[in-house]
Amino acid sequence: MFSKKQSFIKGAIIISFGGFVSKILGAVYRIPLTAFLGGEGMGIYQMVYPLYCILLTVSASGIPTGIARLISSGNGAGAEKQAFSLYGTIGIVGTLLMYLCSAPLAALQGEGAINLCCVMLCPSVFFVSVLSVVRGYFQGRGNMYPTAVTEISEQVIKVAVGCALAYVFRNDITLAVASTLFAVTVSEIISTVIAVVWYLKSRAKQPLFNVVRVPYSAIIKYTIPLTLTAIAMPASQLLESIAAVRILKEMTGNATALYGIFSGCAVTIVNLPVSVTYGLAAASVPQISPLAEKGDVGGAKAKAYKALLITLAISLPAAVILFALAPFAASLIFSSLASEEKAVLVRLVRIMAVNAVTLSLVQTSSACLTALGRPIKSTVTQWTTCILRVGITALLIKYTSLSIEGAAIAANCSYLVAALINIWYIIREKSGRGKTYENNFDRFRHGRIRADEGS
């Protein structure tokens, strides 16, 4: 059962279920985490993540969709083998960079605890890059189970190890935060082992003929634009964390705690409904890319519109529920926060409830653009809107009385603009230009076969 290809709807449900359970576990994890670390500890925890996400994005984030696009097109057999060596190397470089940047980042953000936190977290950059290749391989073959299972295993292990270590070191905030980040590394190591074993079993029966190796340039063609797209968000979060905390420190003594409530608490709650629609984005790629490769742009766009409409149908009610139940969610998940901090959290969640719709549309539309063979367009969209987000955040916090709520409003504006631009790109797509790589690869493949025959 776990090795078979699924239909679009079934695949979307499987991967959405995995993503949703993962997010629920992550949200539940915040209950003991907030109790052990407090607002200041959560602020330190979130200040480490932007650098981690940037390096993780470079070494891993473009891989699943890019490899899935290659394999599902029918011309990317064996692409995952090349990706293992390429992104395994990049993952090692990312781990070393995070280690080397730990001290400078701590100095830049004015928080000494960040140094040890980065050191504890940096090994996971390599393991996630390997894990992402396996996920992309299975997604390209239409099998969403490995992605769902490894996402859930990541969270279960992180929650269990993180809670245990945070409790043991609860009296030392630096060690407590660092140990919870070390739990992330442990979870990625174990999940990667599970995924690699799954992959090796699926590859137990090798074909009698030699599969033509996919050139590195073909892998880079799709993964690099996706990487640049994905890196925009953590890059903006890193700049936002620096700008927001520094500006807030001029106005209040609890700047780190306020940013922790925004980034570590409010964003966690808002991302819960967004995780449900993640499956639609992942499942759209193997449905749309074969049509785009054949030149059936009309059929490919019809599939894209269907995915966007389903995304809208799920996310709209979720946004309404999120707005209505913000006080309940804040009290349930972050019960250890002080009443004043909880009031700030409720306001932030209600302001950002619209992101349940806009961010869901952004992730689905970005996947659709990749499947249509136009990943660079979502890259342009993401960088434009993320620069906009940092600028609006700094202006609203510094020149208005909104405080941290200015960051929430800035997020709303940027995601709305990103969703509208991506959808406009999809509507205007008229040609089969997404076939460029596949045509080039066909020529490469046939030339290689003829050369082999003549030798």
C-alpha cells in the first residue's frame, strides 16, 4: 500500500494529513516549550531560525518539487542519484557555514545565547538536504506516503526529545533553548535514516539496462529557482528579526519577548490551516507537469485552477474560524503566557487570520508555476514581496504606535501581493515554454544512446 502511486485527491489528502498532524504536534509542542522557556526564551529560539532556514533553503528547499517535476515529466529517471551527491555536498557546506556564522550572528542580534543554539542546530542542515531528495523522488512517482510519514516522525521525535531536554535544563535559559534546537537535529537524523531505508527498498529491483544519467544542469534548472523562491521568506524573516527587535528596543524593554510572541506564537497558530493546503501544492506538480511537457497548456492550467479553487475553498472557512477562535487557541496552546502577552497574541492572530487564505494561495500557485515550467516567475514574486514586507515592518513599527502589530500588517500586505502576482502569471501563461528542458534532455538522451550504440 505504501509503495503505490496515488490519485491527485488521495495524494493531496495523504500529504496534507501528514503536514497537518506535523503542524498540530508543533503547535502542541509550544505549550511545554513556552512554559519552560518563557517569552524571552521563545524570542531567542525564533531569532536562531531565520539563519537556519536560509541555509536549509539553499541546501534543501527546492529539491522535493524540482526532483518531483523532473521525475513526473517522464524524462528524469535517476535524477535523485545525481541530486544525492549534489545536495549532500551543499548540505555539508551549509552545516559548516552555520557553525562559522554562529558567533557573528549572536553579536549582530545582541544575544549571546544564539552562538550555542546555532552550533546545536547546524548538523541538521545536511540531513534535511538528503531527506528532501528522497521526498522529491517519491513525490515525482506520485507516492506521498514517505513525505507524510517522515514529516510526522520529525515532529514526534522533536517533541519527545525537546520536551525532555528543556525540562532538564529549565533553570538555565541558554542551555534550555540550545537543547530544544539539538532535538531538531536528532529528529532530522532519525527521519533521514527512515527515508533512505525506504528509498533503498524501493530501488531493490534495478533495470537490466543502464539508465541515462540526468545532467546536473537539468537538476539545477528546476531546483535553483525554487531554492531562490524559498530563501526569500527566511531571508526576510532574518532581516525582519534584526530590524523589528532593534527598533522595538528603542521603545520597550521586552522587545525580544514581543518578537517571540509574534514569530514563535502567532505565526505558529496561523500556519496550522495553511499546512492543510500544503498537500494540494505537492500533489499538483505530478498532475500538471506531464500536460505542460506535452504542450497541453490549457489542460495544465485547468488543473492549476482546480488546485487553486480547492485551496480557496479550504482556506476561507479556516480564516474565519481562526479569527473567531483566536482567544481559545491562544489560551489552549500558550496557556503559560501572562495575560498581557496573551492579549497581544490574540490581536496578532486576528490581524493575520487573512494569511490562512493568502499564504495558502501563494504556496499552491508557486507549485503550479513550477509544474508549468515557469519556476523563475515565483522567484521574482517572492523576492519582490519579501523586500516589501521588511520595509513595511520597519516603517510601521518605527513611525506608528502599532508596535509588533506592524509586523503582522506587513505580513498581510506581502502575502496578498504575492498571491495576486502568481495567479496573474498563471492566467497569462499561453505557450509550452515549460518544455524547454525536456526537449533539451531528449536531445541529450538520444545523442547519448546513439553514441553508446556506436562504441
